[in-house]
Amino acid sequence: MSNKTGWRAGLAFITVMFGFGMVWYLRVETYTPGSYMPMRSLCTPGLVPSKAAELISNYSRAHPVFLQLSDYFWVKNESLYTLPYGTKGSEELLMKFLALTNHYHMQEYIERLSCRRCVVVGNGHRLKNSSLGEVINKYDVVIRLNNAPVYKYENDVGRKTTMRFFYPESADFDPHLDNNPNTLMVLVPFKSVDIQWMKIILNNEKRVRKGFWKMPPLIWDVNPENARILNPYYMEVTATKILNNSFSNTKKMKINPTTGLLAITFALHFCDEVHIAGFGYPSKNNHNQSIHYYEKVTLKSMAASNHDISLESAAIKRLLQQHVIQNLTYF
């Protein structure tokens, strides 16, 4: 995406009165590619949910956003699946974790909004030199992913972070430099040890070093009041409804959705307007292009992952083509 400022002729006809006559002239305005931002008045409450309901069977917004102790969800709504698609087998550990936080809700000022305008900021190379920072800052809800940095990249990715979806292995970022003081740290638990790690960090207990594919931080300064656990319901919907995958007889999936696609699914349920930025990978034949805006790693780094990026790309394209979501970058 070019950063050069171009010129466009805005058909802003200005009327100047001279006696009984009128003079019309054309005003030329500056225009920065990629800087379009819909006005707040265009946000229609319920627009995205109504479109999402056409694509997602049994669609409902009546699901808790985050897991909460007071609901006793393991009694009222017994989970059929283990993590990351359900809470079966992790109830006792979750109870201990949730007892530490005492906060399970979204920020009050967001809950009060009559129309929630959200942007999910991906980590893709497409954000580099995009100059989208100020555009991103204007959304009501800005969702960031994993260890994507903000510090030193503000011009392209913005400064505002409402929520950050992460898991222990992706927590190698500075919570102070790359978040705001009121940013919600939303744990996406893929396995029980992920919840255990977060509980240990918050309670300053003896560290556990086993069970991770990459060692997560052992020291991590985060306010317990800002810690949340995402309801696994959204992971199940992402896998079964967005990716059209299915569970086997052992109730396990072959494919785990990425945090990015999970965040989009969450936004479809929580927001009234959903935009994305920085999504998309290089072509499979491109072995040199970096996949992130902040580091030089290529598609080769994803070879051992349990993600199907082709399947996910097709899913995101469907959402874009059916105007359920909109894109601030190209895909």
C-alpha cells in the first residue's frame, strides 16, 4: 500500500453569492490511500449479527463473552468438549483461576454503546507502511492478537488496544509498552496448562516449565483485574461453523483455528460493525516474504502448526464477499 499523499478532486461545489448570481467551483482536497473511515452515523445496531445469523446455524449472542465463576457454567451448561472447544475436565482449575480475578465482564463504557464499531488488527505484513494508525485508533473496540507489538509501530497499527487475545506461548511482549492501562488481557486456552500458567503468574506461585511447545514468560506484570478467559464457545463456532470442520468420534479436531480467525468470530457475536486489517498470507510459492509486520519470519515457520491457512483464507473471503465484515487493507 502506498504512503504517498495523492490528490483527488472532491466534488464539493461551493456556492458564492454575487448579487442574484451564483458561482460554482471545484475544491481540490488531499487524500491519503487507505485512510477512509466510515462515520459513526453509519453504524447500524444489529447489522453484523443479522448477517452472521444467515451464515452461522443456531446463531445466538446469548453466550457469555468471558468465563465467570458466578455462572457455575460447569453445572448449568455441562461442556461436551475439552479445551480449546469446551471446558470439560478443566472445571476445578478454572474455578481456582476465576477466583483470583473477580472480574468477568467487558468494560462498562463498551457495554453501554448502542452500536459497537470494532476492528480486528491482524499481524500480517500488509500493515507495514500502511499509515492506518489513526484510522484504527478511532474504532470503539480494537482487538489485537498474540505478541504483535504497538510500540514503535504506532503509525501503521495505532496506539489503542481494547482487548488482546493471546495464549502463554505468544505472551512474549511487554504488557506496558504494547497495551493501554485498561486493556483486557484475554487468555485463549488451548490446553489446561495454559490456565495453570496464568493462575501461577497472577498468584506468583512456583513456575511450571513443562507442557508448552515454547517456553512462555516466567515473569509477567499484568493486573488481575484486566485478566479474562475467553469462552471456548467461540473457538467451537470458529471450527465447526466458520471453517465447517467437524469433530471425530473421539470429539477431537484435526485443525485448530488461528487466534486471528477466532477474534473475527468473537467480533461477529459481540460487535455491530466488524472491520479487519492486516490479514492474509503470502502465496505458498513465496518463500521470502515475511508474514508479520514486525519480524522476518516466513510461511516456513507455520509448517509445523496445526492451522490450515488455506481453509481460513477461504473462510475470510466468504465473510468479505458477503459483506459481513469489511477490510481496511487488501486480502
